[in-house]
Amino acid sequence: MYAFTQAGMLAPAVKDFPQRVYVPDGKTNRLYVIDPTTFKVIAEHPVDAEPQHVVPSYDLKTLYVANDVGNTLIPIDPRTGALGERIKVKDPYNLYFTPDGRSAIVVAEYQRRLDFFDPHAWQLQGSLKVPCKGINHMDYSADGRTLVAACEFSGDLLKIDVAARQLLAKISLGGMPQDVKLSPDGKIFYVADMMAGGVHLIDAEKFQKLGFIPTGKGAHGLYPSRDARYLYISNRGEGSVSVLEFATRRRVAKWKIPGGGSPDMGGVSADGKQLWLSGRYHGEVYVFDTDPKQGGLIHRIQVGKGPHGLAIYPQPGRYSLGHTGVFR
């Protein structure tokens, strides 16, 4: 699944983009920009109320700041860093794109709805009301025909037909499911659970729970390594990152943040050597060395008061499926 997201495999569209880290802050309603070569904040911009995530567009040419309470998407030109004109949409907690690129999916969490838009004209194509509370993160099946979405506040997992925009199935995990990531072989969905403190393993075809792996308190974000051997899991409740080996499904490392922290959302650098995560309740950004044997925290950067869906960009891949960087 990650054959085109290996280290350095940047698409022609993004090869000239400067490496930057974009940090939306829901407490200050600002976007902070970090130069990852100096680990310094080089710009900040006022945005609208409660920016949640910075999301790469399907064609990789634009980033969007999703302002949940502000009811807007604000485009960013990754080449220049300039912000564009606001796009009015209702409740954009998160943003994804269908694998064929024909639709943008606004995850309207408070509305309990997925809204499908033309990703260029931003005209509404249709909506799907969901039977759960707190829909937030998702990923797609290997063939792109279905998506699996987590519902944080009701503890549910949904399977949805993408083309038909119809609910196919729902299972209850009973905790607080968060991020969702497909395994490299396309057979397993990994689902982080903040309440259970680990990841659920879901059979991608049968949509049945296969097992559970404890990782740490408040398991939240999931990020495959560039070589697709490992899965990095941010444990927001205890201030750590667990490293899971896909082949054995065993934890091979845990990196703790000295003095504690709240690692949340982020991404892996283009060369695969660093993992960048926002510190949701500590007003900082964490940078980890990703070496599974000698890795760990290498930098802490003070940023705002409530940083959330951080995006490091550009990243390898042919196209973006959304969130802070789900690429294929």
C-alpha cells in the first residue's frame, strides 16, 4: 500500500516546495510555520476559529487549514507560504479526498455527517448522515471502494461505500477510537483507541475485530515508517510514542518525552528520519529520531497554546487522501 511513499519519492508537483511544518493552533486561532532545518518558527498567520488540521490536497499542490468552528477552509500555497481566499463549508473538523480525486470529504463532526464536495469548485455533491457521535479519522481499503471511519464519542467504527455514499456496516469498539491506518499488505486496519490505550486490529475484508495491542495511555495518532516496516503510535495520555513492527505486530520500542507531554497528530519527514507531532496540551511540537533502535525525542519547539493537526510538507506519494498526510 505504501510502495509510492518511500523515502525521497517526491512527486514532480512538489519537488520544488520548501520543506515546512504547518501547525494549526485551536487556542490562539493561528497557523504557525516551522523551518524543519532550523527548528524555528519562521511565520505565523491569523486564521479562523478552532483550526484543527492542515490537509494536503489530492493533487498535492495546495494545503488547506480546516477551521472547524470558523466554518472555513483556508488554502495555502506550499511554494510561497501565502494564504488564499476562504472557502465556506460547514463544520470542517477534518478533510479527506476520495481515491479517484473526484470528491473532497468534509468530516462534519458536530453535524454527524460526511459532506462530499467538488474539490475544485467546492460545490456540494451530497451528504451522508452517520449513526454515531464524534466521527473524525478514516482510511481507505486497498481497492479504494470503501472507507473505515472512527467515531470517538460513541466508540463506533463505520464501513462506508465510497461511490454509493452508503453505510455498509458498523461495529462497536466500546472505547474512544481515533486514527485509522491500513496495513502495508492491505489486510488489516489499525485503529488507535485513547480509552483502551492501544490499537485494535480490524480485518479489512470481513470488517471484524481480530485483536488488540496495548501501546500506551491515550493512543491517538498512527504513522507508517517510510519503509513500511513500522507503525509509530502517539500515546497522548502518557507522553510517549510506541513503535510497532508490522510483520510481527510487536512493540519494538517506546520513546518517552522527558517530563511528560501530549503527542497528538503530525507526520513523517520526506526522508523518513524524523517524526513530527504536535503537543496538544503543552503548546509545543515534538521531533523524534525514527531509528527504531536508537530513536527518541530530539527537539521540543514552543508553538502557541493548543497545536493540533500538524502537517510536515511535502511528503512522498502520487496523491493525497487527506488528513495531515495520508498518501498513496
